Amino acid sequence: MSNNDVSEKIKALDTPDMHQTFLRSQWEEFAAFGWASFLKEGRGAIVINLKRASFDASGLQMPAFYVAEGSQSLARQGGWPSEEIAQVVSEYDPELEVVFLVWRLDDEMIHYIAMDEITPRLSYEAKQAGSKK
């Protein structure tokens, strides 16, 4: 696949509908990661970096990392991208919800608050139980 083809595929992913489709498709992994990160670092958000997305033999690779409130990582970024995002992070229920920040190709950050029947805590516990087998 040429670099232009990869670039076009990644551009096609940079819409709110595609963001939500991607987040839903990876919910259990993201939910478990969000809960584990909350337990370790406190309130925060999972950042999905579209600017560093790529395709390889196994498919789409999209870097994701957790940024916690009050962390050095957040301070290096100059804080949350907006007051609205700061408020969302301070008010979400980590046991039931995950806050996502999608770092778009145009450098804008868009946020989503997601939840599912399989909560972050349940996803984490299921993953822990599976790794003990």
C-alpha cells in the first residue's frame, strides 16, 4: 500500500461517525485500559492519536495513551485542550464511563464520553480473570 493510499484511508477515518465506530469496536480493551489507568493514575482521558495512525499487516494501528488529571504529561501539554474537556474529566464516572480525546489530523481534539453494558470495571476484571488462566 502506498503512502498516499495509507494517508487517504486514515483521512477517511477522521470523522465523528468513524471515531465512534472505532471506539465501539475496541470498547472492551479501551474500557479495561481506562479503568486500570484510573486505578493507577486517577481521573483522566484516553487519547487516540489519528496523526500517528498507520496500517500494517495486522491492520490499523492507532496509538492510544492515558493522560491523568494533574500529571506531568498533562502539564507538558499545557492542560486540557478546553474548559469543556476539563469539566468532563472532572465529572465523569470512571466505573461506568470512559473519556476519549481524539487527536484529529487537523490538530483539533474532539472528545467523547462513552459507556456500555460492559463497564470499564467489568472489562478490567474480565481481562484480569482471563490472564490468570
